[in-house]
Amino acid sequence: MAQMTCYERVMTALRNEEPDRVPHFEWILDRNVREAILPGCTMEEFTLRMGLDAILTQPDFRREDVSETRFRSEYGIVYEKTEEEHVIAVQGPIQTLDDLRRYEPPDPRAPHRFESLKRLVDRYKGKLAIGVHLNDVFSIPRNLVGFQDILMALAADPDLIRGLVEMSVDLNIEYAKECARLGADFVFTGDDYASTDGPLMSPKTFRELLYPGLKRVFAGFKEQGLLTVKHSDGNILPLLDMIIDARPDCLDPIDPNGGLDIGQMKQQYGNHFAMKGNVDCAHLLTFGAMDEVVRQTKEVIRVAAPGGGFILSSSNSVHSKVKPENYLAMWNTVRTYGTYPIQLEPMETSGAGAAFG
């Protein structure tokens, strides 16, 4: 097979087909890990120098500092900065249905909204796959109301939930229209529905309050010609039939700490969607030895890559506590063993250390 561009490789995998080799990219690759590997690199520079297959951005939202560690977004949500590049919502502007009726969300077509995307399209269109982080049905409502209060509202205030979900879906379809018009290739929605033990809400509640919006927002993305990656950590198996019915092109990260086995998922659902994942970042990449990382990465490739429709990544993100040498071991292993046709024997261990050297 002729060598593909990074763009071709990712798009082929997202279409559930077989590229020249397994693509690799991460939604979050923490600055501490990047700095240890390539000092002084921005994420964009790191992507280019490491040969990652996709470059990722999100809508541009202005911030107003409210303290040294907190800022307010255009949504009116107050966020706390952490040692990670991720921030945490700590205060939202909506508590009641009346609050929602008075609420004015950010303008999807504000002049500054997609300056970052425009710049990436100008530089990398057709070379790297360009992805944009949007949302589907849970993260925006959760952040506007607060985590504890949204869980209570799921049981006690279904009208508020329906209104929040409808607003989130409408906003994100409008964002997607602009993304598609400007040249984005795919959408990545990061709304988490589950912990390691199970969903944050009952399947019945999900079906009644979130599932209709989930179907509508993914249909809206597809109407714009955008491929889609649906992310959720945790044990999403009780919700999986509804997620499948919303028809994302790819599911991420097939969380092993939530009890999901990517080999079993590939066998059972590989004809429904592509998969991205799932080298354990909670334990293995953080505390494990390099040879263990190589071994698990090879096993993930062996069970998930054949036939295509697979992107190798961590089981969530490369967070600040990931050992840089372990990320490099995973990175090098996919390049050593990820060329199609995949030729890995079951549970192969011989030569495991050689992949890194």
C-alpha cells in the first residue's frame, strides 16, 4: 500500500477502513510531558515534530479573570485552573428553568469564535486531519448548573434538563456549521456519561432526557459532512445501544478501567464504528515500566487494528503524571508494529524492549 498522508490515514480510519498504518494522536497531551520530550514546544510544534496524525483545536472563548486561579468564560461559567491543562467548572449561572429562559448563550458566529481553526486550516488542510472539540448533550448542561446539581435535576427537574440539552444541541450544530464551512475534518465530543463503575444516570433517564438530543446533534454534525469521534470515559456499556444508534463514526477511549475490553468491543461492534484507545493511562502509563507499555500497546494493536477502523491512543489523555518515557514507548511501538497488514502473534512478548530503542 502506498504511504498515506496523516490526513488520509486518520480519515480512512474514521471511515472504519484500513489505512497504511495505525494513526496516533491524543486529545490532551499535557505540557509537562511535552516539555520533558521536546523542551519549549507548543502543542502544534509537538504535533509536527512527533509526526502525530491529527491536529486539534476548539472554539475560541474569551475569558475574564475573577481571581489568580479562576476565570469566567463567555458561558458565564467560572472555572478553576489546575495543575493539568484541563480546568474544572466550579460555578454556573443556571439553577432553575427561569434562569435558563433568561440565559443568553455565546454567539456561535462571533467574529473571534474560530480564529484558531482558520489558522490551522490555512497551514495544514489536507496534510493533517483537523479536529474540533465540540460537545453533545451533557457537558454544557453540567457546567452551567454544576455537577452535583445536574445529577439532582436529572431526577427532580426533567424540564430543566430538556431545555439545557436542547440549547446544547442547537449551539453545537451551529458551531459545526461554521467548522465545516471553514474546513474542519472531524468533530470530537468530550461529554463523559460514566464513572468506572457505571453511568452517572440510569439508562431509563438517559433514554428519556439525553438520547433524543444525542441523536439530533450527531445527525446535525453528519449533515455538515463532518466525521465524528464520541468520547466518554468509564463503563458506558449500559448506554451503548443508544450511543450506537446516534451513529458516531468512532468511539473513544474504550476505557479499560471501566471494564471495557477493546478486543471484545472490536469483535462485537467493529462493524458499527471505528475505535480509538486504549492504552491504560491511569496506571500503566503513569506507574508502569517501559517494557510493560510496549507489551500492552502491541496487544491493543493486535486485537483492535486488523481490518482498520482503529486509532491508537491512551485510555483517556496523556496527563501530567504520565511518564514521558512511557509515552515515547507507546508512540514508538505503534510506529514499529502498526503497519498494515498487522503481524502480531497473540500475547507476543519476545523482543518487547527492542521497540523503544
